[in-house]
Amino acid sequence: MATSELPVDADSLRSEVRDKYRDVALEPGAEHHFHTGRFLARHLGYPAAWVDDVPEPVVESFAGVGDPFAMRRLEPGERIVDVGSGAGFDSFCAAWQVGDDGHVVGVDMTPEMLDKARRNAALVGADNVEFREGFAEQLPVADGWADVVISNGVINLCPDKHAAFTEIRRVLRPGGVLQFADIANGTPVPPGALREIDLWTG
Amino acid sequence: MLEEVGFVDVSYGNRIDTFAGAPGEEKARAYDVHGYTFMARKPD
Ligand SMILES: C[S@@+](CC[C@H](N)C(=O)[O-])C[C@H]1O[C@@H](n2cnc3c(N)ncnc32)[C@H](O)[C@@H]1O
């Protein structure tokens, strides 16, 4: 991974990001500087049918920044990779769309998020979803496996976005689609502030 | 960057006021940070 020109140390950033999202997994009700949970899913415009009736643990650690399904709904039978799947809310929304003939692989680097996602899969009885430990920059998925890659609020946390997008391209089949939500800043962040780890972790 | 790594048909959706009312809203406003949705395709 080419990290020599990054404004922050990639390992420290990963470790800070893990700490932050460990908290979001274990203490979703604590104050975070971003919205979380069912309130957030509604705020971002997710359909009520996906949000209203899911058990609280399934949605309480949701920390997305937009609705990755807003521009295109998934189709039955599609194979999906959810990069930075957190506690799994988007992976389950994907699973409901692709149905029993489809399959969803969620990938995350934070063990507490993975544990919670796996418990949540059991809770909602999602048999077509699995969660794997890994990095966005090194996805544990075979070349060309996915019809669609989704992601929500994750690429902005990656110190090497070029590596993450290259990896996403690798796991997509030819003609496959990347649909994701993320944050972007309209005002340039000054170089000094770019080294503030806080600005990256959320 | 998406085109740089070989994606085509890159498009983006509506701007979303992701941080409205959140504790981090002030910092988000300072740098005009919003949520966006994006779509792109790997060529056939
Ligand atoms: C803002 S949360 C979003 C989680 C989920 N997509 C959602 O919408 O609720 C970011 C997630 O990405 C994971 N993450 C951040 N950087 C990552 C990386 N480089 N590789 C894998 N996972 C990463 C974190 O562990 C966390 O679970």
C-alpha cells in the first residue's frame, strides 16, 4: 500500500478508527459526534419498511452517512460485498433485496462490529449474509465475485482511498456496479488540520 | 479518483445534510461536509 505521502500515519489512523467504532458497537447510545441508529436511518431517508420493525440491536449501531440503495435498488440473485459493514444494517437491507438466491458478504476490520453483525444475522435469520474480517484495502473476496459493491461512510476513513477503490474494482465482475454513500467536504481542509486524527475518525 | 482506477459511468446523487443536529454539526459546517451517494461501473 502506498502510504508514504499520506498526511497521517495509516496504522495510527486504523487504530483510532477501530477504537471509535468499537465504542459505536458496544455503546451505541453514548454521545457520538455523528447521529446513529434508527433515528439516523430515518434521517437519511431509508424506507420505513426496512427501518421500523427491525429489532433494536440490528439498527442501533448503524452509522452510515447516506442511503447506498437510493440511486439503484439491488436485484434478486445479486452477489453483494458491503465494504465496512459495521453491525450489518446495510448488509441486511441488501439481503432482503437480493433474496434467497443472492448472497451478501460484509467486510469490516473492527472485531466488536463483526461480532455484533454475526449476532444480528442470527437475530433476523439472514442465511444469505456472512461477515468476514478484513480491510477495505485488502478485501477477503475472490476476483470478480461481486455483482455489486456497496459501502456507507467508510472510504472517507481509509487513508489510502486509491487502494480501496482498486480493491473494490478487483472484486467486481466486469460490468459490476459500485454504489456507495460517503462524506465529502466542499471547503478544503488546511494541511495542518489534515493531521488531526479526530477529523478522520468521524 | 474513481475514473483513475478504471471505473466508468460515474454519477452522484443528492447532497445529504448528514450531520444536521448532531454534536459534530459545527465542525461539519466549517468544512462544508455533507453526505453524497455515488455510483460507478466496472467496464465490461
Ligand atoms: C461509519 S461506520 C459505518 C458502518 C456501516 N457501513 C454502517 O453504515 O453502519 C465505518 C465502519 O467501517 C469500518 N472500517 C473503517 N475503515 C475500514 C477499513 N480500512 N477496512 C475495513 N473496515 C473499515 C469500521 O470498523 C466501521 O465499522
